[in-house]
Amino acid sequence: MTDTDSGAGLRFPEGFLWGAATAAFQIEGGAELRGPSIWDTFCRTPGKVYGGHTGEVAVDHLRLWREDVRLMAGLGLGAYRFSVSWPRVLSGGIGFYDALVDELLSHGITPSPTLYHWDLPQELEAAGGWPERETAYAFAAYAERVAATLGDRVEMWTTLNEPWCSAFLGYASGIHAPGRTSPADALRAAHHLNLAHGLAAAALPSSARVGIALNPSAVRPLTGSAADLDARRRIDALATRIFTGPLLHGAYPQDLLADTAAVTDWSFLRPGDEALIHQPLGFLGVNYYTPAVVSASPGPGGPRADGHGATAHSPWPAADDIAFHQPPGERTDMDWSIDPTGLHDLLMRFAREAPGLPLLVTENGAAYAPELHDPARIDYLRGHLAAIHRALADGAPVEGYFLWSLMDNFEWSYGYSKRFGIVHVDYDTQARTPRSSAHWYARLARTGVL
């Protein structure tokens, strides 16, 4: 491996934004001070979350937030991507985020709130959840409420985080909250999440930069056969183009509609919806961890490598005849293969597809063992940042990077068994201790040199 391949000595542009990311349900705790979300209900359902773990306390950020902001400042972060808890806002807790934004700004850290990171209020799920159109309008009202408090100081907003996970893991495979297993509902949910983005974007301050954080899939065919290439096309439509079609081009892809016609007639797509979704974007957020390798399969099932574990229910409507394969090579503790070229490929794809649209890497990171010395995580980050640097050299307008995650936290259905943090958290004492990767990232954030 050459120095260039490893990332040694690569300089990022002046003004490149160095940040870290978290999510409300994963870190805040303080469940008694807000209404329940679908993840509170999911955690209480036996067998859904590793060890019966919950987010009731998480890493106690609701109490330790000032300490956490000082920690960010000590690491030299230029920005912090956090999510706002919809149930907390409905319970009158917007003041927490008001104070958090002020504290971040006082330390020279740009606040970058995400309005939805999967914690739908349980009352809205009881009324039908994301498969129902009214949920999108409820989200727009919530966005307007948050903007009324934070909009005078927040300049960078993300509407949704990974709507693919919300729709397809929540409503098709059932391995995420709310745990439903209806392919038709998953497609309805995907559309209403898109609609929610458009409605919320229109409700946020016109002076702000508004974007969305997608987890587009770097899909690769197992072979060059026509069948495997078509499998790649179909998964690309379900993983990525179901969102980028209306977001970037104002229309759903025709092949997606044809592929899923046996699952739904798309009657929930109303005239004018695609135009509502197609709001001007201030940036496109790209979350990336691992690629997907697919092939045509003679029957249902087969190996899975979508990054979310095996399940009896597929998250891919009308694609049971497609198999997922785990590429050879090193893997993280999530059993995700390590391949930075997928990130480069996605950034170049969007640079071509939406010329001039600023790109942010809104999540990227790796889970490893809990030790404080974590050279494997540093290697993972270095390789992916080198891929970003190569994309910049190739003309992709990448403006910043948000590492996932600032600290260890509740990792959804994995509970507290997987650790993504560059800061170690002792779950018994809530003590925070920066890992080797945190010190490495702090140097990068201060110098811009990989």
C-alpha cells in the first residue's frame, strides 16, 4: 500500500467541515421526561432488542450534555450533528435543544440538527404510522415548531435520517421499530417519508440550508451476467432511487413502479406529491458503512449482506429472488465488510447525477471492541477519508464529514453490545474516555491533514 492509498499526508480543502454525529434515542436517556416513541415500545417487546436493553437512560446525555459539548470542543470539532426527539418536543422539552444550540455556538461548534432519526411518537404509530399520509403532515407541523425556537441560530438542517431504514426495516423486515412486516406498508411508508421531507423543507427557514441524510447502497453485481446486473438494478431502485428519484428529479423511477406493481398499485401517490418532495436542497447527506453484493437467485432467502442481520422477513419488496453476498476480506464487529471504494463511488455518482449540489458525508464509522486503543477503527476511518479525498480530487463537491459516532451508545436492535464511539462510555458510571481514534481525529480536525 502506498502512502497515497493509506491517506498519509493528504490535505483537505480549507473550510472542510469536521464533525461527529449522534441521535437522540441513542444517547439522551431521560425517557421519563418525554412521551413514548416506537423504539420505547419495541424495546419492551421480548426478543426484539439484544439483552432486553432500552434507551431509557442510554448514555445520560440529557444530564451530561454540557460535559459532552466541552468534550467536542476539546476534540476540535467544527460541527455537531444531533437529532431532535419528536416525542420530547411534543412533551414540551424543546428548551433542551434551545440550550444545547446556545452551548454549541458558544464553543464555536456549528449545530446541525436532524429532525427525525427514527423515534416516531408512539401515538402516531397507533394512528397508522408512516404508511399513513397524515404522519407526513404531522411531521411538517413538528418541523415548523422546532424551527420557531431554533431557526434564528441554526443554519444547517437535516429533515430525515436514513428513511430507507425507517420504511423497510421498520415496516417490511420488522427488525427495527415498529416491527411490522408488510411490504406494501413499507412502500407506503417510503413515499410518506419522502413527502414529509418535502413538507418540512418548505416549513423551515428559507435562509437555511436544508438537506436529507440518505443511506444509498453501493450495489455491485456478483457477476457480469445479465441476471445479476438486473438484480443490481432492482436493488438500486429500492435502496436508493426510490428516494433520489423524487428528491433530485421530481419523479419516481418507472422501473421501480413496475418492479413493485405486484405489491402495491401506488394509489397513495397523489398528483402533485412528487413536486412537493422535489424541494431545493442545500446539500445531500450520504451515510456509508459497507457495500452490497447481489445476484439473481433461483429461490427466496440466501446470504444477506445488507448490514442489518438475517431475518425471516425480507426488507426488499418484490425482490425475494435476489441473494445478498458477503464480500471477502476484513469486517467490523457488525460483520460488515470494509470497502472504502463504495463511498467514493457513491460520491461520484451524486456529483454526476446532481451537478453542483453540495455533498456531506453525514455518517461513516465502525464498531469495534470496547478497548481504548482502537487502531482498527483508525484504519477504517483513514481508508474512508482517503476515498473522500480522492472523490474531491475527482471533482465531487464534498463539503464535510460527520464521524459516526461521537461516543458509544444504544445501537438499536443490538442494544449496548456494539460500540461505534471514538469516545468510550462506561455504561455503569457514564464516564467518557476518548479512545486513540478520538485523539487521531482531533489532530485531523485541527490540521486538515490525513
